[in-house]
Amino acid sequence: MDNSLIIYVIGFTAQILFSSRMVMQWLLSEKRKKVLTPILFWELSFLGSFLLFIYGYARDDFAIMLGQSLTYFIYIRNLYWQGQWSKLPYLIRILILAFPIIVVVYSFFNNEYNLVQLFHNEAIPFWLLFFGITGQVIFTFRFLYQWLYSEKKNKSTLPIGFWWLSLIGSVLILCYAIIRKDPVLLLGHLFGALMYIRNIIIHKNEIRE
């Protein structure tokens, strides 16, 4: 199988997992008339993040790698809150936590890339890379916000600010995907934006009630 095809299969699989978590979360929230955070949401998020990190690495796309390396650990923290993280064998947990670091160290010592190459990808102009990173930072900040909010509440929850940051970041990444001609990001964020809007509406209706 052609390497580029394998890379896109990995990327689309990650987006399918991300989209599945949103559909599942949206359907449960519609049924209960309030925004819910089921365990499966975080499990699918973690698996999707794992695969999308690999996709970003294979595509030499620093914007994707940056976003996933940050949210990766937040997904793990939410799995901890929901009691799932401790159910994994200790060795598996160590390997999962070390995975992003292992990839970076391995690549560095094998001269696969360096910081100069990451920021000077010939396929991505610097202004576009900066635009993509901005979108990823905002999109990633939603989970930093969610993490801090959940730490304060001492439980895993998705506040309305999470959905607003999701929508803004998603729109920016969608624009990046169109310019970059990246079908994986385009498909994932086009669908996701609709779910974010709907969750904002559900949140507002829940507050009014």
C-alpha cells in the first residue's frame, strides 16, 4: 500500500473517532436536554489524538503535532477523573504518557527533523503555519479551559466556554485546511463546527430552564 494512502487512512480514522465522540455526546445531550460528558467521549478523544499526532508527524505538520501533544494529556486527565485511567496496567500507562516524548527524541536522534525544518516546511508558508498554529492554540485552549474548570469543580465537565473556544478554533483550522488543501482537517472541522453550535444552543436552553 502506498505510504501516502496509509497516512491519510490514519488521519481519517482519527477524524472519524473525533466525529463519533461528538455525535455520541450530542445525541446523549439532546436526549437529556443538557450537556453531558460520558466516559466514551474521552476514550474516543484519546484514541483520535493518538492517531492524529502520528498523522501530523507523518505530514511534517507542526501545527497538528502541537495541538495534539497538548490535548493528549488533558484527555488522560479526564479519563482519570472518570475512573478509567487507573484501570489500565501500570506499564501501559507509562508507555502512553511517554509516547509523544519518545517520538520526538527518536526523530531528533535519527535526524528526521529539527526545529528549523518544522518552522520552514517548504509545503507550508510561514504565515500559513502561523495561522494554523493560532487556530490550534485556540482549539487546544478549550481543553486547558475545560481542565482548569473541571479541576475547580473536581469533576469532568464541559462548560459553555469550551464550546465557544471550540467553534472559534474550528473555524480558523477550517480556513487553514482549505488553504492547505488538507481533506482530513477539512472533513473533521466542517462537521465539528455544527456540533459546537448545537451544544452552545443546548447550554443556553439549559440555563434558561
